[in-house]
Amino acid sequence: MKNILIFLLLKSLSVIFTAKPIKNKGRNYLMKVNLSLKAFFAILAIGVLSFRTAAQDMQPPPPIDNASMKMLMGSWKSEPYEMMGSKWTDVAVHSMKHNGQYMFIEITGSNDKNLTFSGTVIMTSDKDGNLTGWGFDDWGGVWNYTGKSNSNKVTITGKGAMGTELREIEINGNTAVHKITWTMNGQDGKDMTNTMTITYNKQ
């Protein structure tokens, strides 16, 4: 439809701008131009109405309907946990953004040596609970995530320049238990793997 309207508009314009007066037939020429102008504006009006109708019909998809994400909404605070010789705590705030198409997780943490960190994880899901996401932190790290959600259980695999992460989450009411396996790329070519369990309580 769009291509046909454009063709007709160009055709009408070509008639208007290429028509030449013929001797002793000036009246016929004016009538021809007048008809072409009417046709041009009629086609233009139809095109505007068609485009406006099409624009009104375009609607964003409904928000993601994912049971696991709904359970995770809000602010969660971790119980203290050991990591690299320090005692850490962190807070993860979950919210849906952009018409409910993405779950944003804003993470802030600190340890007993006054070190802090922050990160953002963006996650989306298809209708079958397959997850895709990206993570960014204050060290300039970028992570790519894939995973699966099923009711109160979520499994996520992350990959970044520093290594890989496997995180299994089980949500039970206001408690979420994260079982994490980290594999860090060693500078000497030897990878280092650590496991930990972190319990989060909903605030």
C-alpha cells in the first residue's frame, strides 16, 4: 500500500511539472494541471490517513509475565558472606522497566575493609522462561547471561572477561538462596574456582 501511494504521488507530480502548454490549447492544459493537482492532494490525504491509522495500530508488546521475576521484585539484602578473605554484604534492588520488558537489578555492596562495589544487571525472558541478560560493573566489566526460570527457581550462567559464573537461585517467600560457582581466569593461565552460598532477605 505504501509503495503504491508513493508511485501515484510521483506520477501526479510528474504530470504537473512536465506538462507543457500546447498552442491554442491553453484551456486544455490548465484543466489537465487542475485535475492532476486534485489527484495529487487526494492521494496525499489518503496516504496521511493510512499512515496515521497504521501508527495507531502499532502497540508495544504486553509486559513480560514471568513468575520468577515477579517473586524477585523489590529490595533484597544479603546476609554477610566470605569472599577473597573479607566479609561482604550487598543489596540488590529489582524492578521492571521499559514497559515491563526488562528486569533491572541494581547491586551495591561493601566489605569489612571499607571497599565498595556496584553493578547493574539487565534481564529479559521469553514466554518459556528462557533468560537473556547483560551485566555491567564499576570495574568496567561486561557480562553476558543466559539462563532458565521456572516458578521459584532460576539458573543463570554468566560469561565475562574475568571468568564465568553459575548461579542457582531458589526463592521461598521473603528469602532467596543463591548457590554460586565462580571460575576466575588466572593470570598464570590457571583458573581458580570458588563456590559460595549467599542468603538474601527481602526488605
